[in-house]
Amino acid sequence: MNPPTPGTVPRIGAGFRLQWEPAQDCHVLLYPEGMVKLNGSAGEILKRCDGQRDVAAIVAELEAAFSTTGLEPDVLAFLKMAGQQRWLAWA
Amino acid sequence: MNAPVAHRPGPPLWLLAELTYRCPLHCVFCYNPVDFARQEDELSTDDWLRVLREGRELGAVQLGLSGGEPLLRDDLEIIVAEARRLGYYSNLLTSGVGLTAARAATLKEAGLDHVQLSFQDSTREMNDFLSHTKTFELKNKVAKLIKDQGWPMVMNVVIHRLNIDHIDRIIGMAHEMGAEYLELANTQYYSWAYVNREQLLPTHEQLRHAEAVTDAWRAKLGDAMRLFFVAPDYHEGKAKRCVNGWGSTFMTIAPDGGVLPCHTARMLPGLSFPNVRETSLRAAWFDSEGFNRYRGTGWMKEPCASCAHKEEDLGGCRCQAYMLAHDAEAADPVCRFSPQHALVQAAVAEAARPKVAEHPLVFRDPVNSRRLSEPSA
């Protein structure tokens, strides 16, 4: 898989499911017989990875939602890791 | 005097629904209780739907649909659909026997997330484990059905003395079938596997060889297929945290509605477990004696009570302690610090001796089940 760029359109990987768990008060990523508990920022990024938005749009949304700037390097680093873990896939 | 306060457990994240003990196979390493044939009163569809709702309210998120062979329940599709609606990630643990293209499509439609295909021996000839054509045709066919539905392909093979030397072929076959994950699960010696332990326990040399072969495949395949080698605790001298800690993560519902911390816990004497026909899952999880008895470390005696590793392994497995040391509160005898560890070492040493007169394997079937669980006269 190519490293992510601002034009990459990430989606949740095959066999994974992202959902909000009230009992754990966090987003989780579910996969065969397992679960990853996500911290706040990982949850905020992943819930925007819907196969429609590109990375640039995701970054812009996050920066607007949290009134900050300069998130792109962090988001790209997270996406790279998430791709390696197969949490995310992209063309 | 104040009773020691047990720490309040988190949610039972993993709910294992053992839908039935009925099974077309007769595996000699089955973990179902030896007396399964005496438990014929299965929960109804409505009972299961209520169990799913109550489990989800408690915070359960992973659902295992197991057995026996869960495909024998003709309400499986209804159960899967409700699981999906409630937000479970559903895992069907199956031998594949009974999975047709039509049924796979219906289960997919109902929202089943994942099928774990187990390799078991469907014949009475263990030595044919790998060459028995009928088994392989079936597994190949089912593997293709799983792929066609876009499910992640997870295979599970129970490893023991009689197939461990074929591990290279087993891994190769899983790769050819397009598995993304392969679990090589060394037999755990409970229930039927315990009855057949002498025939199933591999030698140290067999294990070392199997691990080396697995490592070589890992290096060759990289990320194409993930290989999990579940080490056998008899050979390691180290106790494992059983079911991630008694009453900490797992909740098993037996076919008759018994609510258990693990699928073999009913063997423990003097301990009663609730039943979903009479108790809510919430009460079972938080308030029942069965779940509270071995939570945490307060129940321990020596050598566990003062052991530096007690928080890590939580004393190992209570069932194994009971089976081997005849004391459910003893240290798990697989641990090198257990006073009974010599029993485990003796079993492993015995495995290395040439076998002259072996006992016949005892197949998991209703006749053997009734015979082995006959009340003593």
C-alpha cells in the first residue's frame, strides 16, 4: 500500500468495523475476535475515513472542529500506521 | 469484620454463545464437557435473543457463535440478525459442515461479520488427518464460500501429537486457500483432550520443530498471512492467565443456559453457576458466587499468594488446578513453582517415550459421553 498523501481517500479496512461504545466511552475498532480501544484523536480521525473524504478534507474538518492548525503531519503519520495495521485501506 | 471488597469488574467484552452441543464430528480434542450428552435441554430462540440484548446492555461487543456445530441450529440466521442489530461483531466458529452457498449468503445478509473455519478430523482415522480427501474437498469448498462472501478468512487448526509433524503442509494449505489469519492452537488438555492426553501430547522436539517451521513460513509470507502459534502450557513451565482472568472479560453461555466464566468451569466442585432461565446476565456477571469466587487474587493461597507473577498470570487456570492437583485453589500445576509441577513434567517426559501399547483414542460422541459420565455405583 502506498504511503498516504493529502489526496488519499481512506476507508475502514475489510473485516474491521468502527463504532462508538457507550460502555467504554470511546470509539472501538472491531475485527475477528478482537477489538482496539481508540483514544480520542484516533477516533476523531477514523470516523471521518468513510471512503468519500480525502485526507486534505479530513485535516480541514479536524482543524475546524478543534480550532487548531498544522494537523496534517500527525494525521498522515497516524494513517500510515493504521494502514500497516489494516485498520484502513485506500487505492 | 469486613469481607474483602472484590474489585468491580469491567464489562464482559466477549460473549461466547455455545448454541448447541450437537455436532456431526467426533473430535478427540473437543473442549465440550465430557458429559455433554446428558445436557439436551437447549435454550429457545427467544432465550438467545434475550441473552444477546442483556449482554449488549452490559457492554459485550464481541459475540462468538459456537458449539458443538452452531450451523445445526436452524435459528442461527435469526440470532445473527439480532446480533447485528444490537451492534455486536459476530464470529461464527464452525467446522464448515453444513455451510452451503445459500446459507452463507443468508448469514451474510443477516450481518454475520466473520467465519472462523476450524480444521477438525471428520473421520475416525486420525492418521488420515491430512490425506483424507473428503475432508479436504469440504474445507476447500467452504473456504471458497467464505471468500465469495467477502468475510475475512480465519482458519484454526488444533495441533497435537498426531498432526504436529505435518505443520508445514497445514500452513501451506491454509495459504493456498487464501487464509488471512491462521491460528495454530496447541491442544489445551481439558475435557476430551484430557481423556486422550497421552495420545495427543507432543514431545519437546516436535514442538521445537513446529515452531521453527512456523517461523520460516512467517519470514516467507510476511503480511500475506498472519500466523498465530498458541504455545502449549504443559511444555513452558509457565501458567497462563486463563480466559484473560476469571470473570474479567469472558462470559460463556452453555447450550442449556448456564452462565460460565469459561466453557469448562462447570467441572469445578462445590461451585454453582447461574442460568439465564432464572437470572439476568447482569446479576450473573456482578453478583453470582460462580463469577466472584476466583476474581482477582484474594482467593489465592501459597505459592501464588506471595508470588511476584500473581497479577500477571492470576494463578493460571482453575480447571487445570482441579484436574491435576485435585484442588481448584492450588497454583496451576503447569507453573514451575507449583508443588504439583512434577505431574506435568512426568506427562511431558512420558510423551517422549516410545509408545508400545497405546490406549485407543476416545471419540467425542454421545455413547462415550454417557459412558464416561456414568455416576459411580
